[in-house]
Amino acid sequence: MDTTTSIPTRSNGPASQPTTTTSINNTLGEAASAVSSTPPPSIKPNKSTAHASFTAQNPIDIYREHIAELLAPIVGVATAPEISSRLQWTQTQDKGDLMLPVPALRVKGRKADELAREWTEKFPESRLVEKPTTSGSFMQFFFKARPLTDLVVPSILKEKGSYGTNARLGLKDASDPSKGQKRVIVEFSSPNIAKPFHAGHLRSTIIGGFLANLYEAAGWDVIRMNYLGDWGRQFGLLANAFKEYGSEEKLQQDPIGHLFDIYVQINQKSGPEEDVIKEKKEELKIAQEHKQDTVEIEQIIAALEAQSTNEKARKFFKSLEDGDPESLALWKRFRDLSIDKYKKTYARLNIHYDYYSGESQVEKSWMDAAAKRLKDTGVSEDSRGAVVVDLTKDPKTKKLGKALVQKSDGSSLYLTRDIGEAVKRDRTYHFDKMIYVVASQQDLHLAQLFKILELMGHEDIAQKCTHINFGMVLGMSTRKGTVKFLDDILRDVGEKMHEVMRQNEVKYAQIEDPEQTADTLGISSVMVQDMTGKRVNNYEFSITRMTSFEGDTGPYLQYAHARVCSITRKVGLFQQDLESADLSLLAEPHAVNLVRLLASWPDVVQNTLKTLEPVTVLAYLFKMTHMLGSSYDVLNVAKSELEVKKARMALYEAARQTLNNGMHLLGLSPLER
């Protein structure tokens, strides 16, 4: 996250006395004393950190606790922590900043709406909140503007990139930080080497990158893992294809593209061969049915198979499995060059990985151990030479069907590898949670995996595993045809974005690096379109719609951030000016409502940990950009007198920082112009 500010620091002359820390501490002290005579540990100053005393915490938690403390003696049947946990944030500001659904407290013998009115009448005067209002069975609480502004704006200016985060959420024991952080593995993207980087991989990459950022913001130790499709018969085909069609120069220039091209070529060669073999086998079948002599045709089939491209591929892959040094060296080259290329592409999306794992990294010993445990526990059974796990026997898991874990020829399957890999990761990384970001088409596979882990005695591992699924991208293609790789998608959208930018010649001339800006805007377009709806929903891939500056799009979000930065550059104030601003001058409804929205950002991040939906963050950011857009005329900076200018600029800088934090959380690179 951005830890800098777009506001310059005055380097000479007498500096204004910064009041940020004092302001936060004073407001914090007032809030704490309003709650009780002894401030709770969560809002005590933390001398050991470099942050402000309000160390990356949630301002609204102060208000929750305060309201709960005042309500508890009135309610009588619920403790302050119980009331605090039931206070909800509102969808629109006209309904308050927090609301209490009275039925949630389960008071017997009284109507909820009557209780709401009674408790509202009895609610005492408060320094932090207005007298509550009621709406049916809901109590609505509005925060008093001045204390909230004095707390939130200086807090954001001090916390900068850490505003909205809360490292305590990721502690194994919040009361004892020495026990360390919880650890989460996020497995995402996972393309197949030499095969197209399809829409499912794109969605997995975007959503997985966001989830990794989210858990880091919540203080977890995050391991980003890419489980590549880097093993199997296709590498036999690739090896032979490279010998026949390969180019060292092209492999170095574009390993992923070149491997894909020669993979297509070798399949074009093997296809007709397999058609001839299939035809001969049909002839053999007819001859056998008519009890004719089949020796000659069997010899022909044997010779065709022995000389076939697929047989050569099978032999090469067998040499890989047997550990042949020359075969392994070639496979490793393909894998390493592909990973180097992937890293460059992922970097454009602000994504990195801690480990590039893959099917090849699951040692046979882990798969053998999994197969043995399945057999020893009676979970698996023989079925005509193959090994299956029959989940239909239990009515609770009947819909999961029968899972094949080993073919009749003894070869392992994807599911067997996944079982072995899950156990291996648990032993290696000792994770507290593992998230598989995989398309909804794999719902059955992941459900089978988790259930089989549980049945074979690894219930502890199964309970720590989560499948984050998502819907399909419809109609995704480039101008040059069907999408092959992520670079094709980003190139196409970048080119379209450049065309859109050129339509405004005046603004285009002011951009220092138009191509880089177009690339960043294009990437934002793709990512924001992907995050706009709920994960499980399918969506139509529309380059025209996603690259528009109108509507809730990536370019519009970037424009909103750049506009605040533009105001900052023109106004000519310094960081010290903002820190010494008189925030009591922010009394206009537009200013108060913007502060209320900024205060809710940590709550949004915390709620997103429950929904695990990027749209939770995105909806908040668009709400803020709309509010900012409607504020510029009312809260004009340039035409204001100095003290008002400083106060309004402090508010806009707090908004810019929060917008910046949210964009970083989504994986976007905020533009300043």
C-alpha cells in the first residue's frame, strides 16, 4: 500500500506545528472516557509502533463500544459486548452510521418496535453520538460530526497506507502477539504450460491476487502459490515437437508462445496418425466379429502405434518419470523459461508468487502414501482393476458420486496428486487456512478432495481448506481471434485504451508516457470489470464497455484518483499545513458525509474478510468517487481563504489516501495524472 503522500513537505522556513498525533490522542482520549473510565486495550496508545496511537484500528469500533456501554443498562438482558457485536453498519447514510436490529437481542415478551422506541427515549446524552432515531424495530445512530472529523481525518493522514488494515486480526492469539501470525496459502492462477491462458486462469489470477492482499491487510502471513500444470504426456509431445520444429531463438524470445505454437504443430501431426490407427482398429473389430484372420492387421496397428507421435511422447514422459537426466534437463528448461515469462506478465498485474509449485512437484512418495492410507482406512476400493472412493454410500455425500483415484494401469490421477499435495503442504507450511481459487466447474472435484481428506483421517486439513469459486467469462477474444494468453488480452485492451485517450488531444498532450498510462488503464479496465459483480456470476467480456471513462469502470476509478492528485498539485500546500488545519471548518453536509464514509473504510475491509468478494471493496470505492465528484464545487479549494483551503485539502488528501489504499488492495496501480 501507498505509504507516501501526494502533499509535499515544507523543507525550509518555519514549519507549522503538526497537530496530527495530538489531535488523534486528544480525540481518542475523549472517546475512551466517553466509553468508560479505563480505555480498553484496543484503543490505548501503542508506544512500540511507528504509527499513530490509533494503530491501524477501526474508528467505528470506538463508537460501537460507546453505544453498547450506554445501552447495556437500559436493555438489561444483554451485555455491552453482546450489543456491540449486533450493531450493524447501514447501506445508506440517511439510515445512520450504525443501526441495532432490536430482534437480534431476542428479548422475550415484548414487541421489537416498542422496545426500539423505549430504548431510544431512555438513551442518555453523549459526546459522540446524536440522540438515536427508530425505524420499525431498528435503532439508528448518527455520529456527531466534530468528534468524528477530529478523529478520522488526522488518523488517515498519520496512518497513510496502513489506514484500514488491522494486523491484530491475523494473530493466532490477539491477547498474546508473541504466539505469532496465522498462515494462509492462497493457490491461484495455475495455468498449464504450453496451453492457452484461458478466461478461468485470468479470473483466478485477479481474484486470488486480491484475496492475498486482503489477508495481508488483516495481518495474516500469506503464502502466494501458483500450482502449474507442468507434468504429463504433453511434455513428451513438447520435447518431440521442439526437436522437430523448435527454434532456440524463438524459445528465448517468447517461451510460452513458442511452446504453444510447436505444441499445436505436433498435435496437427499426431491427429491424422491417430485417425488412421482408429480406423484400423475398427477394421480389426469387424474382422474379429466375422472370425477372420487378424494377424496382418494387428501387425499393421502395432507398427503404426510404435512409430506414432503419441508413442514417442509416451516414451519421453516415461523417461521423465524414470529420472533420465537429459529428459529432465529439457523439461526443466521449458518450465524455467515459462515461469520467467509468467513472472513478467504477473508483475504488470501487481502480482507475485512465493512459490511456483505444480503437478511435477508432488513426489511419488506422497501419492503412494495417500493411496496406502486410503486403502488402509477402507476409504478406497477396487473397481474392475481401478481404485475408487465411492461417496454415494453415505446419503450425506451421495451427490459427490464416485471418485476415481487410480486407473486400472496403476497410474495416478489429478485427485491423487491433490490429496498428496494437500498433506505435503500441511506438513511443510503448517498453514491455518488454504484457499483454492478455482472455477466453479471444479466444484465437484474440490468437494470430493475435501471429503476424501476428511474420510482418510485428515479432518484437520480438510477443515482448513476453502474453495473460492467463480463464474465464466463469456465472449473473451482478441481482435486477432481467440485468446491464447494473458499478454494477448492485456495488449488488446491497452491498444483500445490508447485509442480512447487519443480522442481528447488536449489531455493526451499533457501525459508524460501515454503508452505506459494506456497499459495501466487497460489493466485496470480488465481487473475492475472482473470484480464488478459477485464472483459466482458469469459476465460478458466487453472491451468497449470496460475501457470507457463513463460509468463504474477501471478508467473512471483511475480518473477519480488522478483528479484529487491534480487538485493537490495546484493548491500549493504542504503536509504541515494539513496537519495544522482547523478541522472545525469542515461543517458543510458534503464534508461531514465524506468523513462518515471515510470512517467506514476499516469496517469495509473487515466485512470483506467475511464476504471474500472484491465487489465489496469496489462498491465502496465507487461510492466514494461519486461523493467526491459531487463535492468539488461545494467544497472548492482554489477559491477559498487559506484556513478553509487547508481544512478542505486535509479532507481531500484523506479521501485520496483511502481511495489509494482501496485500489492497492484490489491490485490496481493508482495513477496521479
